[in-house]
Amino acid sequence: MAATDSAVDLSQAMRLEPVLPADWLLVAPLIITILGGALCLMTRKNTAAQPKIAIIFLTLLVFACAGLLAHVLDKGVVTMVAGGWLPPFGIAFTVDALGATLALTSSIVALCAAVYGISDVDNSGRRYGFYPFLLLLMTGVCGAFLTGDIFNLYVWFEVLLISSFGLLVLGNERAQLDGAVKYALLNIIATTLFLIATGLLYGILGTLNMADIAIKARGAGTDGPLMTVAVLYFLAFAMKAAAFPVNFWLPASYHTPRIVIAAVFAGLLTKVGVYALLRIFALLLPDARVALADLIALVAIVTMLTGVLGALAQTDVRRLLGYLVISGIGSMLAGLAIGTTPALAGTIFYAVHSILVMTALYMAAGMMRALGGSYSLRELGGLYRASPAFAAVFLMLAFAVAGLPPFSGFWPKVILVDAALVGGHGWIAGAILVTGLLTTIAVGRVWIYAFWRGGAEGTPDGQLMAFAVPAPGAVGANVWLPIGVLLGLVVLLGVQPEFMMQVSGRGAATLSEPMGYLRSVFGEGAL
Amino acid sequence: MRTIIFRTIAPYLAALMVLFSIFVLLRGHNEPGGGFIGGLIAASAFAIYGIACGVAAVRRAITLHPMTISAWGLFIAGLSGLPSLFMAQPFMTSQWWYVHAFGVEIPLSTPLFFDIGVYLVVVGSISSIALALEERESD
């Protein structure tokens, strides 16, 4: 073997120049979560050590993702090909500002969930693998954000899907299995459609590398099979992202698992679907996006409105939040429908905001349960008296999700409404504003019932029912800390939005002007 | 199922299958075989042993919990991508060492360790499922 090596010119097949250690940041999130997940799985009988191991590795993950974002902002789009084989044959990891930002946000959310899980997940949940599943879920999520190969994207979707199945049935209650069946069925159908579309795409273009697809699809026009592939992708990822009319799995399943798991799901899973839509329609098949723009706009508007109307009709806080997740997906799709660079930047900003605020709201719902003993708006009441500090926290999160200043939800909506008006999409702008108003009413309702009203349903105005004040320490530091961190980020993005605007602007610029992306994969001279 | 013939032959059969699975694992780099198929063969060996002699006997025989075996596999496979970090090469670039022992050149490589990792992941996860199903049956 050693003898034949010298006769072959390896530079024809492999990238031989040395790789900088900084480039290893591209794969570091995957290595960290895989090794951490494996360690957690080995030691899962040791329930006391589980959170420690997970928190150490997730902290490493946050640092790795932050380093990766800094690296990308410094160097532009970066690529590492596994094994050094030249693209399009080697499996590429290509990271732009969009992928790195979402990976960083997700890792922060996962770390918060691991801390929150210390009290929310009991020993039996730990033995059944909450922490290994959480870490491996992050492998899938980060892998999806960082990969530059569409089949690889499918693989990471599978990884996160399998981990999410495990998390969803943790506890094995009847309602959980019921929710898990709906969730699993819809998601497996979506993943299968994704796989079929990828197979067709490979048949048409003969490549799976995203940059290569982007080059080849630009010359291919929008007629015939490529359009079919685009529609299949849209359906598959709309299911993943829970867009109307394929969104019913989300409210049917998100209220069943433990609240911390629902928080992670609400933050991350649908956003991975939105990310895939952005990547495929803005970068890979831009002609198809133009052709489908009206459809996407319609889906976006209906998703926004049905989401928030669903939220208005719910009495279970968790289901209400599930509908708000859906409503947010509509706003993100609106940016994709408009399709200009500022609109895409708005979508990216909105995704970051939504990851943070939805996770924080689900955690807050867990806290409402801890303080008030229920998730139902009929039974909750008097929480303002139970914890004024928590009431303030919830109010801020409610303002953020409704898009009121000075919180993180305000800026993406401003960008999206502005982009919609500039692009002549008055309907979209109107829908975003109406949705914002209705969201304010929906979360205001939670605030009035759960915090202002003196007690459970039927309590007369101005009267305070006697209720069991929870013992001090019922809500520990490990609950306050993650909510506090997420709230801090929500406020920071609201009052100091410049950094995130700049980052999401760069992410959007890479999507609409992909030259940098293509150069990063194929080298300077190749194009 | 639990005839005396089957119970007598099963331990030998299982041992033979595990041996064969390791053979398939090791030849996998250049010839048909590899970690995945090897792992399946080993897992079916455990399944056969479990059908013949009971799940408890299998759990005793493999000492570790199947999922722990899987975890070790994942860990080894993850680590096998790392040595190229120190060679200024991309993730998962294969590294080779040629070891001379007993007058034979033995090629060792990171793909081998990756394959061993895959083998352990497959053995662990498939036998975990198989044993759980067999346990349910014997209730």
C-alpha cells in the first residue's frame, strides 16, 4: 500500500494543504456532543453525575459555537471536507453566519435546558437517558446547521428525530405515547419525503453537495422535475417547521413530555425546519423560490393567523405556547416569501429570537406549574402574589413574543414589515402586524388569568383567594438561572440589536449572493 | 423452541458466530464486510443464545449493559476522527501505522477503529432491542 501511494497524484483527489486548528471549530460541536453523549450513556446509572457531565460538555459546546461564529465573522464562509477529499465528492461541512448563529443560539438553549433539567427530570428520567438524548439531539441540530451536503442534512435530521422520539416518551405515560405517535408519524412522513426529494435531486443534477447543487440548479430553470423536487422539499420542511396546514402534530404532542423537553423542542426543532427551508430555497433553488413565492406567502400568512387564533382559544398554557410557536413560524416564512436580502435577515433574526423566547416561555410555564400547581388557565391565579419577580419575568417574555419593544421580538418584526412594504407585499405586512396584536391579547390573557386574577376561575374581581403559598425554595436556583439567562439575552437583543442585525445581515447576504459560499467549497480559482 | 438439541448447540453456535463476526469486521476495509454487518452477526449470536438459554444468561455473559456497549462504540468511533487534528489534516482523515509482529506486517488505521466503534454500536443497540423483546415474550 505504501508503495502505490507515491505513484498516485493525490492532489487530484484530495485537498493537501494543512488545515488550521481554527478550522476544526467546524466539526467541534459534533465531536463534543457525540463524545459527551457517549459518556453520559455509559454512566447513566450514576444519576448524580449525569447533569454534571452534560453541563460540562454543553458548556464546551457553547464555547465551540461562539468560537465558530467568531471564526466565520472573521474569515467569511469556511469549509472542511471530511477526510480531505475534494468536493463535490467529499462530505463537506460548510458554515456561514446563518449556520453558526443558529448553532450558537441552540447550544445556549440546550445548556439552559440541562441546568433546568436538574430539578425537572427525576432519577428515573435520568436513568432512561434524558441527558444522553439531549446531547445527541444537539449533535443532530448542530450537524444540520453546519453541514454543506444535502444528504448529510438528511442524516442529521434523522439523528435529531431519533433523539427527540426518546425524549418525547421519557416517562412512558399514556398521553405521552399518544402524542409521540402523532409526532413520530408526521415526522417520519416528512423525513421520507425529504429523502425522496433528495433522491430525485441527485438523479437530476448528479450531486449532493449544496454548493454544487446551487451552481448546477442555476442553469436548470424551473420547469419539470426540478420544480417537483422543490415542491416536495417545501412540503417536507413545512411539516418539520409546523406550517399550516401540516402543523397539527405540534399542539398534539408538545404538551405531553416534561416541560423542559417541551421547551427544547419548541426552541429548536421547528427552527431546524425553517433553516432547511432557508438553505434550500434561498441558496440552492432560488428560481424555484421565485416561482413558489406566492404559495409561500399564503402559507406564511395563514400559519401566522391560525397559530395565534389557536393560541387565543386554548386554556392549557403549554398548548397555548405551542400555537404561538406555529404563529412565529409563519413570520419566518414571510421573510422567505418576500425573499429580498433584508427580509431573509429578518427571518434569521426572528429565528434566533424565537429559539430564545419560546424556550424561556415554556420554562416559565413550568415555573407557573411549580408555583400555581396547574397548567390550566382555569385553575391558575394569584401568581403575582406568589412571586412578583416571576410575574415581571413573565411579562417581559410576553412582550418579547408579542414583538413589543424593547425586547428581541421587536426588531425582526420591524425588519420584516419594512421589507414587506418595500417589496410591495402589503398583505404580509398587515398579517404580521395583526398577528402581533393578537399575540399581545393571547399572552395578555395568560397574564390576566394567571397573575392578576386572585384565584382560580370564578374568583370575583378584587378578591384574593387563599391559596397555598409555595415554600421558599420550591423554585430553585437551577430554574431561575436558565430563565434569567434567556431573559437577559432577550433583553440584550432588544436594546442592543446592532450585533445580531449585522450577523443576520451577513447570513442573508450569503444566501442571496452565494459567491462566497461557493468559493469556500471549491476554492478561489475554481469559479 | 427450547429442544435439547438447540440448547446444546446454541452456546457453540453463538461462540462461532461471534468469532465469525470479528472476522467479518476485520476483513471489512478491503473486502466485503465491516463493522455494521459484523455487528449484526454478533447481535444475532446473542439473540440465538437468548432464545436457547434465556435472556438472563446472555446479560450475564456480556457483563456490560448493551447500551453501555453502544456508548463505548460511539465513543471509539468519535475518537477515531481526532488523530488527524495533530497532523494538520481535516476531520476523519485516515492515519496508518504498519506494525511488524511475528514476521507479518499488520496495517493498523483509524478507519479500523471507526469500524470497531460501528461494530460495538450495532451490537449494543440491536441486542438491546432483541433482548428486550425476548424478555417480554418470556413474561
